[in-house]
Amino acid sequence: MRIVWALISGLVFGLGITVSGMINPTKVLNFFDVAGTWDPSLAFVMASALLTTALGYRLVLGRSAPLFDAKFHLPKTTRIDPQLIAGSAIYGVGWGLIGYCPGGVVPALGLGRTEPWIFVAALLVGMAIARFTRNQLAKAVAA
Amino acid sequence: MTEFTPLAAVVGGTLIGIGAVMIMLFLGRVAGISGILSGAVFASSWEEWGWRVAFLAGMIAAPAVFTSVTGQTPGFMMPGTTAVSIIAGLLVGIGVTFGAGCASGHGVCGLARVSPRSIVATAVFMFFAVATVFVSRHLIGG
């Protein structure tokens, strides 16, 4: 059952990306282009998604556990460190270059075009490089 | 040019929020797509792998469901060359791994939980995205 509910949740999330137009990287880039062809849509997407999530979380996180798991898996790290800042800055540059974030590109994989797959392949290589580098850094610190 | 579409934006944004709340209600997980993607590829156990792949499959099915319901094809236009897309993909992959999240994980789920880490991360990536577009479209390109 977990798998089925995860699939349905992903479908609803993906429909949101599709309906909102965030599946189109040009539309996303135009939000960032405040000095040019500005399209404020992304702000409305983020604000309504944030409001819905904040309200929904208030109800859901008041429960002792989720429906199909023993506990909630919430991020535990609270430290604001250079890694968080540098990583977010690098991500922002990448996002600003092509208009794709992971949430936007995954539904685009279902459009039947090759461009999103090329981006995701590069993204996974980037993730692998970062994971390897982080492990090496951790080893160097430990040694 | 893309047109400002406030109604579609709010309907879509609300659906994104509902999807995020659903996965929290059902499985107790944050809907951070970079984390789900990375977990689906690099996970070591079925427990970590199965639900992530299912969530991603649901997302990928969305355009087909959208088209079958509305009869419309979602608008799509690549704003750059393949080379730019590959460089951007590498940067996004490296960035979200060190930054521990993206627009969905930090910008929606993290902000909804009023996480200070997510507030900082969102401000930083938004600033750098705007700055990158300014430089590439108005200083270099144009």
C-alpha cells in the first residue's frame, strides 16, 4: 500500500508542477528575469504551495505517526554552515542557467522529449561527484 | 516571452502543496525532490528505494494524465543549448547535494516548517538564480 500512496502523492505533486507551468523552464527563467521579460507566476506557485503545505503540516504533524509508517522522518540538521550556503549558491547558478530544478524537471521526463533526460543525466553525475567529494572530505577530516 | 498565469499558478501551487502534505500524511516524508531523486538512485535498501521510485513515477506520469484530462499539451520551451543544460545539470546536482535541498525541499516543505536552514538556503539560491539570469541575459547576452 505504501507504494500506491507514494505513487498517488507523486502524481498530485507532478500535476501541480504541470498545471502551474513550472514544467516549462523558460517560464521559470522569466520569473528570475526581473529586469527583462518578468513573469511573476513562480511567486504565486511558491506562495500557494507554501500556504497549503504549512496548513496541511499543522494538521498532519499533530498526529503521533503517519498512516503507513511508524514515525515522521523530518530533517534533523539545524546547523547553518558554509556547506549549506555554498551548495545553495551553486544550485542557484545552475537553476538560473537553464530554469530547471529537480522538482520541475522530473515531470518533464514524461513529456516524451530528450532534453529533460539529458539534464537529469548531468544532474545525477553532479550528485555522484558531490557525494564522492563529501565522503573524501569526511575521510580527510577523520584521518 | 511567457505570459503571467496567476490562476494556473495558484491551482498548480495548491496541488503541489496537497502532494507534499499527502506524502507526509501517508509515509511521514518531506517532498524534497532532490532528496527523493538522490535516494532513488543511491539508496541501499528496499525500504528507502521503493516509495521514492513510486513517487517519481507518479510525477513522470503527470503530463500524460494532464493531457488526457484537459486535451492540452503542457507548454514547453528549452531556454538554452544542450551544452548549457549539461553544465547547469552538473551545478544543480552538486549544489543540491551540498545544500541538502532544492526549491521543493527547502522552498516549500522547509519554509512550511519554518526551518531556519531552509529560509537561508531559499534566500541564497533565489538570489543566485536572479543574479545568473541578469548576468547571462543582460550583461553577456541581450
